[in-house]
Amino acid sequence: MSFARQRVANADTLVVKVGTRTLTLPDGRLDPAQVANLAEQLSSLVADGRRVVLVSSGAVGAGIGRMQLTKRPSDLAELQAVAAVGQSCLIEAYNRALEPFGHHAAQVLLTTDDFDDRTRYLNVRNTLAALFRLGAIPIINENDTVRVDELQRNFGDNDRLAAMVTNLLRAPLLVLLTDVEGVLTGDDPPAVVPLIDLSEQSASGLVWGDTHSGIALSRGGMASKLEAARIATSAGEQVVIANGRRANVLADIVAGDEIGTLLVGPGSGLSSRKRWIGFATRTLGRLTLDDGACRAVTQRGSSLLAVGLQYVDGQFAKGDVVSLVDAAGREVARGLSNYDSHDLKKLAGLASERIAEVLGHIPYEEVVHRDNLVLVETRKPS
């Protein structure tokens, strides 16, 4: 067994995400046999002493099937209504399937606001920890019935949500179950890529298309799974993309078998606070760095100083999370700003000793301190 697969086998906490196509029949109805199969596998993981969270798509698909619709509604109000109908159907199915194994399905509906607000973020983590202690299995989904933007692919078919939950829990392993065997090569016939190191290859450089036909239920695709993998691996976790309809897929993955595609990255394990800064909350402004500042931040682990700033975009307050980008506009880091946007626009490009001259005092020498800064893209020295 390789070292990377051994780390997968040792994972004590898993976040499993299952997509709509894996959970539904071709006509869009929920597949009870597949739900039962997944529930049995999750229960086996818990019996093995592991903590498990399921991020489940399928609410809209289940609603489409229950209401016997022929296609996904385009009207947002109708789409939210279908999600409400399907959500009850989905959680009922999971609960029925888990009860024979002594577990209850605990429905947890989230929105991006729950990740933006630090207090709510911690409340979600505390709730999940309590559910683990009670022996329940959390079933997480987007709160489609109250937030329009989630239905418009704000998370990306729950893939990004699953990665954010992985970081929230500091779970060593994220498993993305889909309807293909993993990341495939462009050969004919295609082959599964067993390992992808995202520290050597950008997720955006891996491009392929979905070729499925039939009723349009899924809003994800491999692109969103790669973005989820980038988020999770950047924080030090591992990701497996595998076929959710493969028999005993979860048991084989945690046994260390070469199932699906394993994605690893440069992350070495971030604190919970830095995970929130870098990968959970939304940024409220953008700071463009010159080449020297970019190298200092990404290669030398330095704080960001005002002298290295070229442009300040957006309206934000002191303590808000901002995006740090290079001259080409590529995001390289995120961090907590020590200044609001009004003052920072005055300080861009100035040496630290001139801050008092402009503001009348020097509250901070650093614009973003290294302790409040998280790299989001690996940049190799030039």
C-alpha cells in the first residue's frame, strides 16, 4: 500500500459527498436501493470507529421524481418548491435506511452565510460534534428553499460545500462519489488516473467534459469536483473521486485499495482559524500586489506591507477577509486586513514609516500579518 493510500486508510473522520446521478434512477426518481446501499456503507464506517458526514445532493431530483415532472423547473420559485418537496423525501429515505443499523439521519441545511460568519461557522462545527456523540449521521445539503443563489450553483452541486465541511471538521478525507470511476484520461478507451498531485498541477489545468444525456438533474460535474479537491488538499486533506455505484466502494477506499482517483496537494494541515480565512468565508475586497510583495508573501512567508500594494478594490472594514492577487489578477492568498479600504487606498505603495505621515499614527506596520494570511495557490520560485 502506498503512503498516500495509507493516509486514506488511517482517516478517522470522513466527509462523503454523493451526487444526484448516483442517487436517482434514469427517470429522476430517488433510487431506494442506492440509498439503502449507501446507508449500510456509512453505518459500517461508524461501526469501525470512524466519524462520518454525508453531503447529499438529490433534493431537487427527488422532488422532480415525486411530483412526476419531466424536467427541472427554470422558474426559481418553482425550483425552490420542488427542492422543499424533495428534501423531505430525501431525509425520510435516509432515516428509514439507517434505522436498522441503529442510527438516525440528522438533517443539516446550510447556506454560505453560515460559513461567512465566524460564530455561525463554529456553531455548525459544535452541532456536528454533538451529533457524532449521539450516534447520529449528519446529512448535509444546501438550504435551497430559502437561498436563491444556492440553486444558481453558488456551491457547485454540493462539491464545494463538501470541501468546506471537510475543512470545518479538519477531516483527513473527502470522498466525492459520482457516476464515473474517477478522473479519466483522454485515451480511447479512457483509463482512470490513480493519483493527481495538485501541488504539481493546477486544478484548472485538468479539463474535460461531461457527455451524459437525458433529464438534466445534476448541477456539478468534474470541474466542480476538482475545485473542491483544491480547497480540501490546500488545507492538508486528501480527496478520492470514485464511482458511487461500485459495490462496497467506501469500505474499499478506507481499506487503502486503489479505488478511483486520489488527489493530494501541498497543504500540511492548517489551523481551524486559517481554514476559515482561506477557504470558508467570502472575500470582501481585493489587493493587487507587485512582484516583490508577491514573492515575499508566497515564497518567504512574509507579511504584506503597504509598500507592496499596487491597487485596492472593494469596500471592506478592518478585520474583513480580502483576496491577495498578483499583477495578472490571479489569487495567491487570503487574509484579514488590518485596515479598512478607505485608509488602505491612501497607503498603497508607501513605505511603513510614512503611514503616520498619512494617517497621523501607525496602528499596524503590516497590511495583512503573516499569522492571518493563508496561501490559496502554490507558486513555485521562478
